[in-house]
Amino acid sequence: MRWTLLDSPIGIFSVATEGGSVCGTRFGPVETATEVPADETSRRAVAELRAYFAGELTEFDIPVTVPRGSDFERAVWREMTRIPYGETLTYGQVARLVGDPGAARAVGVACNRNPIPVIVPCHRIIGAGGKLVGFGGGLDRKVKLLELEAGVALQQAWS
């Protein structure tokens, strides 16, 4: 696994690649990460993330391999990837979509365990009534990501 650092509007962001796909992302630096992508997959992942953070990319194309997770967590992560750019769902809505309407808190746990935040967009899941609750990267980052996407989505709707 190779980690690469990139500077972003939400601070230093690290992306891991292995075997031709992204297998992890982290808020902040990873000790073994380099600033220069080591291979084509790393270059592509960094390029897509930079385009996303610049508001130029609304859907990631880079292959993703989820390295771990229970069946429930994987179902939640799959559902996250189906939430359209610039939109949100509540924890309860996601729980219903994965077939367990009473599992809103478990959806929150799955969000916290998401190994590939931003690319697998856990920031698009919010609390009931639109509340911004919980985010492994900190609520300030969640707000910035949601504001970025809302602004781009609004621009696209009006152009």
C-alpha cells in the first residue's frame, strides 16, 4: 500500500493505493506518505481528489477496493456512493435503504469506520432534521465538504 499526501481546502489529506485502486483515505498526514505520487494509480487518485476539491469533479472514476468491514458496514458504504453529489440523506434514511430501519445509530458507526472518506462520501449523511452531527474528520471538515458540493451543484443548476 502506498500513501500520498495532498494539500486540500480541508487540510492535509492522505490517499492510499494498492493493486490499481484506492484502498484508503485519511484526514491529515500518514507517516509513510510521500508528496509525489509513486505510480499511475496514485497520480490518478491525487488528480481526481484535486479536481474534486477544486469543484471540477462531481463523481470519482478511480477504482476503489474496500479492505475491511462487516456486511452491514459494506452495505452502508455502498449506499453512500449512491447519494448524489450535493445532496444528503439522514442516518435513518440510509438505515431504511439498507433494510434495517431501526439501525440509524449503527449507520453512524459505519460512517465513522468508513476507510475511504470523501471518495466514499460519508459526509453526505446527516442527522434527523438536517442536523450536522458526528464526523470522523471533524464537523468543520464536514461543513466545508457539504458547502463545496452545494455551491458546485447550485452553479451547475443555474448554468
